[in-house]
Amino acid sequence: QVQLEESGGGLVQAGGSLRLSCAASGLTFSNYDMGWFRQAPGKERELVAALKWSGETTYYADSVKGRFTISRDSAKNTGYLQMNSLKPEDTAVYYCAARWGGRHYSSYMNYRDYGYWGQGTQVTVSS
């Protein structure tokens, strides 16, 4: 049984930091691309950051570049999203997701390519 479980969300003031965690069971992150998506009310789900299974390539949305960092601890089979300098517009439900890394994808961005999802964790940034 594959399970992804996010944690670390919460309420933070603008300019603050949070670190989201995604603990995986039933899959090994080193074999899967990892993505962090977010969805705000009234908006489509968007890719925030992604890490290739090999760890050699990362993707960041322009809106978070320089502020967020995606990483993985293979020994703990856990992914992370470090979020610094948070802004109110970062408020959303954040989801971790995984897709099998042993094939070609046109991009990181298509959420339909990700077969495994966590339940989401709420991040709220106050002004």
C-alpha cells in the first residue's frame, strides 16, 4: 500500500518560514519523481517544485524561486519543501505527489502524471 503523508503546515506571518514534510511508505522516493503542488481557493492546482528521482534536476515555479527549496532524505524516505520569506499569496493547500521515475515525461507540470498523492496540508500566511 502506497501512502504519502504531509505535515508541517500551519499559520505563519508574512516573512516567516515553514518546512513541509512528506513521509512515504510503500514506495521508495529514489525511484520516483517528487512534486509539491498547491491549490488556493478558486485557482487550479499548480506545481510549486519538483525533484527528479535521480536528484539531479529540480524545478521551481517562478513565484517561489529563490524562496522555496525542495529536497529529499533517502534514508528517511521523506521529501521536504522548505519555504522561506512566505507571502500571503502562498496561502494554499499543499500536496506532495510522486510519479514513477523510470519513464519519460514531457514536463514536471502535469498533475495527471503523478499517481500518488498525499492528503494535503494547509499553509496560511497572514499579512
